[in-house]
Amino acid sequence: MAVDVCVAPNQSLSPPADSVLWHQDFLLGAATAAYQIEGAAAEDGRLASIWDTFSATPGKTLAGDTGAIACDHYHRWEEDVALLASLKVDAYRLSIAWSRVMTADGQPNPLGIAFYRKLLQALRAHGMKTFVTLYHWDLPQHLEDQGGWVNRETAYRFAEYADLMSRELAGLVDAWATLNEPWCSAYLGYGNGHHAPGKAQLGLATQAMHHLLLGHGMAVARLRANDPAAQVGIVANVGHATTTGATVADQRAAFLFEIQNNQWVLDPLLKKTYPAALWELWPGTEPVIHDGDMALIGTPLDYLGINYYFRSNVISDGQHGYTEVALEGVERTQMGWEVYPDGLRHLLVGFRRDYPNLPPIYITENGMASDDHVVDGMVEDSQRISFFNRHLAAVDQAVKAGVDVRGYFIWSLLDNFEWAFGYERRFGIVHVDYATQRRTLKRSAHLVRQFLTERRSKSLSQA
Ligand code: IFM
């Protein structure tokens, strides 16, 4: 099948003059996550997480890759902070490894906490805003051994962890996110088993989702009490679905796809209820909910993080659900994901319409994987540059349509451990040679720096 890749010659990262991207207070940042970059899996008292266990299980990740070393960021964090500063990004989004900072009996691990304190201090010293996610999929294994997110107790343990972190790191964080992509933790982790801990039962996924969101709701109060100057939010991955089918059932299939991917997370957070259509799709999987849970889950947020990557084409499965049918001849990334920037605009505008209480939004992840190689000291990642330009234009369109979007984080700063796909899929704007740990700026990184330098000089000359 022919695949079109949209690459413009003489590329730049240069939004039109009236784009929100030129506003000095629109944050442009880069993002990573602990297990994907840190390595040092058994150092300074770090305990095993479900991803250590899962990736060490034969057949679970491509080439048997694990995050044991990853980008060795735990040892090279100073170099990586200098790299970020050289790119002139306004903000950096990182996550904390729960198993690095808390012992199995819930006590602080001072060595692990010191790592994040030093990191955040260094970022602040360079003038960067710090966006810190508490949970980016790496549940301590000892909690999974007690049932993981299917066990209600895990939500209470999460709130205690949030309490500890916000007491220890208060004043160093601009924005806390409780969870990254609870859909992935619940559905991929417990519903189809593609991610750790590798369970595959829909009833487990819906119960896990409820406890993830409950943990979020309980954590919000602790974060606000301990670190009142910081913003508190959560990060959701969202997907856009269309159908090439001609029937009403096919339209319904696209609707149900979005219910499952988006409203399953956003409705409880913003409407204090799960979408009824979810139980049409997955009959008999309703979670056990205690009195007061939905009110906690629906605690108002300071911001909502949105992660967007691609569109899906679905048709009716002939029963009560949908099935995905890949579109032919569309542009795709190394992940096989369709490049479809308008899906981001469409979703943002739809969320504003459907949720009157929608908080301000940050695009907390957007980016793409490509098979990048260093040639003569440079990585020409033209598709990625074009991808960013088109998605930034989609964000700008959403802002012009009235959506309050305040920033955009590139996924990712570094090539890193792409979960079940190991190290083959490269999402970074900085290339990592895993044999030497050498970092090489890709063309996209050079252009980010060029754009941000120009933006700063314009604002200085206007001041
Ligand atoms: O690498 C992941 C990240 O950890 C969560 N969001 C999607 C990215 C790309 O798959």
C-alpha cells in the first residue's frame, strides 16, 4: 500500500503571525516519563514496579526490551536539564517513579526524593516551569501483588503517596498531574493486557478505572492543601473516530469508540458520572462504586491535560460495538498511527461544547515516532517537523474557536522506552544512541530552539 508522507522542503517551525504560539505566555514545553528515561532500576532503594516485572516477562515487549537502563537519565539528569535549557523550552513535564520515593511500608525514601528535588531545583534555576505527573503507569509491584488498581486500597495508597510528594516538593512544582492517561492504565493494563500488569478482563478494567479516578480525587485535596500555589490537574489521552461505513450502526460505532476512549474518563471527572453508553458497549462490567466516590472524582480541576496522537476509522461489528478498519493511503507514523491534526481541533472544540465546566487545557503530549538515524551529526526528521506544524495549527484553530488552551508539550524530549514497543520506536526531538547514551539534537529540536529564540527576542523588542 502506498503511504503518503507529508514533508515540506526548507522546513521551519514558524507559525503564522496571528498564531497563539507567538504569545509569550503560551507554554511550549517537552515531556518525558520516569520509567521511559530514568533507568537505574535498582538504585538508591528503588523498588520494582509493574513495568519492571512485565518487561522482564518473555514476549511482552519488542525484542525483550526493558527500562532497566533506558536513557540513563537518573545519572545524566544534569546533562538533560542543560539540553532542555539550550532548547529554550518554557516548561518541562516529567513524572515521579512512585517506587523510587516510597518504601513498601509507606515510608519516604530520602534518596529517591532527593533526586526529584535536585531535578526540580535545577529546572527552576533555568527558569523553566515544572509539570509533574505522579503516576505515569509504574505502580509499585508490591501493590499489584495486593490486587493493583482493582483493589480499592490502592486508591488510598495513591493519596498517601500524593500527600508525601506534595509535602516534600512543595514550592518546586508549577502544575501537578495526578495520573497520566488512566485509560491506558485501566484498559491496556487490565482490559486487554497489552500493558503491565497484563490482565485481560473488561470487568477488571472498569473497576481499575474507578479506583484510579478515586485515587485522583482523593489526591487532589492533598495536593491543594500541601502546595496551594501549584495548579492541580489530570492528563487524559483522547482519540477521534470517524467511519467509512454507510449505516446508522457505523455512525453509532464511531460514537461508541469515543465514549470508550474519551468519555469513560472525562464524564466522571467533569460530570460526576460514567457514560451510560459504556455499559451498552460492555454490558455487565459496571464497577462497584461507594457513596461519595463520584463527588470526589468530580472535584473541580485547575487544568486538564490532553494527549492526542491519531484518528481511528471504525465500523459496526454487527453486534453492539465497533471494529477498527485501517484507512488506505493515509499518512502514518512509525507506530502505524494516522497523522490527522484536525482530530485534535475537532475534539477540543467538542469538549468545550459538551463540558460547560471544562477547565483550561494544556496539550500535555503530542508527537510522533519515526525511524531516525544520525547522519553526519544530524537527524533529518522532516515528517516530525511537518507533524508539529500541522498540530500546532490545529491547536491555534481551537483557540480561535474559543477553547482555552494554554500550552503544548512535545512528546518527547528524548527517544525513550516506548513501553511494549521497546526502543525501536523513536519519539524524541533528541536522538539517543542507546549504546553510548550520546544525545544528538534532531532537526526538529534545532527548529524548536530557533522558534523560541525568535519569540523571546520579539517580546523583548516589544517590551
Ligand atoms: O510514550 C507514550 C507515553 O508514555 C504516554 N502517551 C503516549 C506516548 C506514545 O505512545
